[in-house]
Amino acid sequence: NAGVTQTPKFQVLKTGQSMTLQCAQDMNHEYMSWYRQDPGMGLRLIHYSVGAGITDQGEVPNGYNVSRSTTEDFPLRLLSAAPSQTSVYFCASSRTSGRTDTQYFGPGTRLTVL
Amino acid sequence: GQQVMQIPQYQHVQEGEDFTTYCNSSTTLSNIQWYKQRPGGHPVFLIQLVKSGEVKKQKRLTFQFGEAKKNSSLHITATQTTDVGTYFCAFVTGGGNKLTFGTGTQLKVEL
């Protein structure tokens, strides 16, 4: 199993550009989520999904869209990039959305918005 | 809303010294997880605590969940350079669908 994969690993955007960060998992996990990590602020939840066709907002959803058309994939879309979205983005998955499930993280995408 | 403080933010130790990081919540937690993130890497699950007063050990790492389930700690005995990284606590909110992370404790170990 590849686990959780993310592409690209690095990305530089100009303000106003849009792009999609890809996330895929091959563990048949129901639950997937996106976090951003900024220095001194830990990991903050952007959006999450408890299954195909179901998504919900996390702590910092503004400026981001998600969809979950399949169990495996959970792309994150930046609609109009802003410098404040410069961050490291992690995708994670777990078997279910239950309280006791381990989160498996992807390697991250390092995004810079100029 | 629920607030979790993780302290300290940074810790520098000499190799062989002990290290402890704490997570303190304003409300009772149903469970707490701990993750480790190496520099340049991604968070990796270490352990989960569920029961009041629970203590779990993994080699030199000891994890505790407070009796009131409002605080938790991670203690490393005799640190090694391989312990370098940031340690995060995490807990579930939103009816079990949202995992919230503490701000993390960055550990540096000097020879």
C-alpha cells in the first residue's frame, strides 16, 4: 500500500491564481481531511469528509473548496490564491470518523503564494 | 469553545536529559492522541489514551491521561537525538468528526 499520497510536493503561485492540491489513499478509509500547518500554530483543520459525497468545514475553510466523488480521492482547491495561504498542507485519512481512529498523514505540499 | 494549551512551545535539552510536554484542556476530553513530526516530515501517530488516569509506555516514552480527563502528558526518559521533532496532542471535537491539534512542543536535543 502507498498509504496517503499528495501531489505536488512543492508549488509556487502568484496571487489570484487557482490550483488543486491532490490527495489519494489506497487504504479504503472512510474519513479524509485537510490541514494547514503554519509556524507556531500547529495543524488547523480546513475541510473534512466522512465518506464519498459528504464534506464539511473545519476550523479555517475560507478560500478553499473540496469534493469527495470517490472514497480514494479528496482534492483541495484554492479558488484565488492569497499570500496568507502560504503554508504546508497535509492530507490525512482514517478508517472511520470515530473518536478512536489513527490518522495517517500524507507527506505534505509546500505552497508559496507570491 | 474548547481550548487546549500545549506547553512548552520549545524545549532544548542535552542528550540524556528527560523531557515532558503537557496538554491542558478547558473541558473534559473523551480521548487524546499524540503525534510526532520530524523536521521536514509529516505527523506520525504515537498513541491514544481513552481512560481516566490511563498510563501507557512505549520504550522511553510515557503517556498519561489525567484523572479528570482534562490534561495529558508525554514524558521521554533519557532523550536521544532521534527524539528530535515536534510533539502534538490531538483530540476529537464536533461529535467525533473533527480532530483538533495542539500547537505542539518542538524538542531539540543537543549532544
